[in-house]
Amino acid sequence: MFKKLDRLIIRAFIGPFVATFFITLLVLIMQFFWLYIDDFVGKGLDNSIIFEFLLYLSATLVPLALPLAILLSSLMTFGNLGESFELVAIKSAGISLLRFMRPLFFVTILLGGVAFVFANYVIPVANLKQRTLLADIVYAKPAFDLKEGVFYDKISGFAIKIGHKESDSIIRDVIIYEQGNQLQDNFIIAKSGVMRVTENRRFLEFNLQDGWRYQERGQLYDRNNSEFVRIGFKEFKKQFDLSSLGFTNRTADSVNKNNEKMLSMRQLEKIIDSMRKENRQTTEQTRRDLMRPFRFITNLDSNYSKKIDSSGKYQFKNVDTFLPDSARSSVNENVRNSTRSVAVGIESTNTTYAYKERELRKHQIEWHRKIVLSLACVVLFLIGAPLGAIIRKGGLGTPLIFAIIFFMLFYFSSTTGEKFAKENSLTPFTGMWLATFLLLPVGIFLTHKAMRDSQLFNKEYYNRTIRRIRSFIGKSPK
């Protein structure tokens, strides 16, 4: 039954949660831009492209921002209630801490479900579109930007130098070098001109005045038939195609659709099952292929003795007893060649098998990630709520410090476990659930302490304990 107490705690939780969630999401987005700022600057991107990229990026960061927001907001909520003695009043009324935490526990489970829905259905699509768009942005050419006294060669086939710009349109001392092919060395020199970009931003037009156009004609290896042409002009119009600089050609999403980060749990399960079958078939086929060069495998009985020695093992006859001296050298050479061939085959097969196993682990890691990030909301709530009830400090001071400490512990343990899982030092299950295994006992311990009004983080309690120890040591006989 939904009571006033439940509404009180939920109302106190919603405000800090919304604020911390968007702040956390903003911090994570800024961290990403800090890494890729050099790839975005100078590309002349439209606002719509940037907004689209931010939308995809925000969707991919939601499951990571939710646990931190729940940790910090639950810590602030219970810290504020403890600091204002509302928590004491509720406990004095005979209401236990677990009963007080119950409505927020169900809200956290609901938020964990939202995180799972994002991780399973929204994030694969957002990852696909974000990765494709990011690749297009990174590999896009810089936007058109002419600087005084510097050759600009980003327009295909031309190098342009401007001595002086009086404004955005009037230019002086213009040199245009045409990179036609290796047979020609053509360029244009003009004293002044007017520069403008067409309305569709497709072409750059130079209306040049008082200049010369130089052109070389002829054959590459026939200098006798070459000629040099100089043409003077009062006005000359030159147009450049800017389509290669624009962000117009978008890569199809299907290019990255087979990446493990772009798949839902159901798709991952199908691919994981197919990979396991393929790896088993590869192992069986490799075993057959490696044994094929050794023909004696099918005729073991001809060289097999059933005599058993004192240690209980079968004895084998020496092959040299069956070979004449003239055939031993050729047989040994054949053995060495077969051994080299098998060694090369083993090395190649081992490389292929290791790659397939690594891909299988990556898909298994992504399958577990969708559950772990959702469950992290509940685990971090079990840490934040009792921790706030113990420290009894509200605001963004002490709660923020504890939230950062525990979130860093969660983040580093999860990334370390993922790294070990990729390197096959841990299984994908153990590696991805490492953070949960570490933090869940901490949450249970803090909940146990909070239920008994522990003074775990009370400085006065430790000061009193130290004074008692000192007084006891002082009274002890020497």
C-alpha cells in the first residue's frame, strides 16, 4: 500500500536524481569530446550533425550515468534526511530502515529495467549510428579556410595562395597552382579579385582582375614539341568544386552492423551459439588435417607390441629395425619435411582459433554487460542509501566524495574484469561480474550497519575510542 511515508521518500529522491543524472550525463559527454575535440574542430559541421551525434552519444551513456546518479542521489537523500533528523524521527516511530528504503528500492529496480531496455534495444542502434557518424566526421576533410600567405591544398587539383585579404570577399596578390597532371605546370597570377561561395555552398568562385595565366603544353618525354603559353587578362572567372569538403556523403549503417556492440541479447545468443559450433568443427577438422600426413597412424598394429614392461606400459618396437641403411636418410628427410609442414599448419590454425575464441569472448562480454549495468543500479543503491543514513550529511560535499570513491571502485573493477576477460585470464562471466561480486557484500555490510545506527563514519566515535585506549594504557601497570 502506498503511504505518505513512501511519497515523502520518493519526492525527496526525485529532485537530486534528476539533477545528478543530467550532470553526470553532461560530464560523460564532455569527457568524450575532450578525447575527440581535435577531430571535430575545423570540419565546418552543421548544427544538425552535431545535435544528431550528441543524441546518439547520450543514448549510449545512459546505462553508465544511471548507476552513478542513483548512487549520488540516494546518498544525498538519506544524508539530508539524517542531517535534518527526519530519519531519527522515523526510526523513533518504530519504522525500520529497510521499510523506509523499500519504495526507493522498487524505484531503483524500475530504473534498472529502464537501463536494461536501453542496453538491449536502444544502445545497439545508437552505437551503430554513432560509430558510423563518428567515422565520417573523423575522416572528413577540414572546412574551407584560406589564410594569408599560406598555400591551401585541400581542394582536389589546386593549391591557392592569397597575399592579403581586405575583407571576407576582397583578395589581393592571388596565386592559383593547377595540379592537372605530371605533363603540365599551369598557374594563374592576379593582382586582385573577389571571392564568394555560391548559395548552395557547392562552388567557390574567384572573379580575378589584372593577371596572367601560364600554361605548358606538350609531351612528357618530348621537350622539342612542348610550348609555353602566357595569356593576360583584365577579368577572369575561376570556379572550384567544394563538394569534396562538405559533409555530404554519409556511410551506410550496414558497414558496422556485425560488430558485437550493435547487437541485442537475442542476436548475441544466436551468434555465440554459431561461434561455439564453428569452433568445435574447426577443432575436429584440425585434428583430422594434422594427422593426415602421418600415414602410419592407420597401420599402428604393424609396429605395435603387446608386451608390457615392469611399469605397466606398452612397449613399441624401434622403427629403425625395419629400415635398411640406404633408406634411412630419405625417410628421415621425409619425416623432417612432414614435421615442418605440420608445425606451420599448427601455427596457422592456432592463430585462427585464437582469433575466433577472442571474438567469441567479446560477444559473451557484451551479453553480460547488458545485465551487469542494469543490476549495478540496485547494487549502488544498496551502498548509497545506507551510507547516507550513516554519515548523515546532505548537499554535494561529503556525499559527492563518497559517491566518487565507490563509483571509481565500480568503474575500475568492471573495466579491469572486462580486460581480463578479453585476455582470457578470467571467464567472461567472472570478469564482467567482478564489480558486482566486490560491491554487493559492501552494500549488505553497510545496510547491516545502518540498521543498527552504526557510527562507522563518526569522527567523534573514533576520538572517544582513542582516548579510552590512551587512558587504559596510562592506567596499566608498568
